Amino acid sequence: MLRATTIVRKPAVRPEQIADAVTLDHEGRGRTEGDLTAEGGLAFSLALAKAGTLEDGDALRLEDGRLIQVRAAGEALLAVRAENPARLTRLAWQLGGSHVPAEIGADVLYVPASPANAELIRGQGCRAEAVTRAFRPERAAHDHSTCGHDHGHHHDHAQHDHKHGHAHDHAHAHDHAHGHEQQHGHAHDQGPGCGCGHDH
């Protein structure tokens, strides 16, 4: 079986090299190993040397040079909004404390749809709407064996999201969000851990 050993980011993907496509949810896009079958029937195995979340439009390079394009699957999520930013920030704080992955926008949070999450949202006085869309949460530091992993960028707050292929406005609720001082402080109160502010 052919192995996929390299991630090719969307800007570098050449259409003429694409042999097939595969649709993955956010968990699948973070895997480094396992067997997959593309939509056209091409079977291959993941053998990625480094952990790195695949984004919609990225590709996996096979050993023979062909590319498998990656598409982000739609997932059942809750779009969470509140009447004021402080209320949404408090909810993000609670979600982070529970290690619930979240995608953070300017005035909305996206979290996996579940009864427990829905109850927590209601308890904080926020409103949730069921949606189906690609989920792009920040990769949590505790998902990695070390917080010093290198994806070609320096490990600092300004570029943290780039290492995972995310835009700046996509962050795990456990990490700092732009303009949310409470979350920034929370991210650094988790204990010594690995030195990045999270308690493993």
C-alpha cells in the first residue's frame, strides 16, 4: 500500500498532481497514521513524521509523487452567541476548563454538538444554534507529546496558530483569544506542565 508521508499546504498544491481526494473531520485531519481510502478508491496509509492539522484544500503527498487532496467534512456543531462579549468569554473559560475544543470567531463560538455542551451553554445564559460546517478548533497543547514541536515556525503566541494551519481567529477555548484578557490569563494559570501554560 502506498504511504502518504508529507503534507502539502494549499498554496503549493498543483492541480495536475492530484490523483484523488479524501474528506476528513477535524479529528481525522489531525492524525499522523492509519489506513485511508480516497473517494476514487485509491487506498493509502498515513505515515506522517510530524503532527500537523490538515486544512481544507491541503494535500497529502504519496510516495510516488501523486497528491490526495483533503476536504474538511461538515460536522454537527453548536453556533453559540450571547447578548454581550463578557458572557461569551465566561463560557469560553468554562469550555477551556473542561478541555472542550472550540473554534472562536469575533462574536461566535463553535463547539461539538452534545447534550453536555448544550446544557453548559444554557447555564451561562448563551444561545446555541445547531449547524453543520467544517470544524477548525485550535489544536490543544495536551494533544501533543511536547509543546516544543516544530512545524517550521518559532513557538510564540503571535504564530502559534500558524503551526497548526489555522487562522488567527481560530483558537481552542483553552488558549488565548484576541481581545479576551480573561482567556489569556486562564491559559497561563494551568500550572508548570510543559512550560507553555497547560497542565498535562
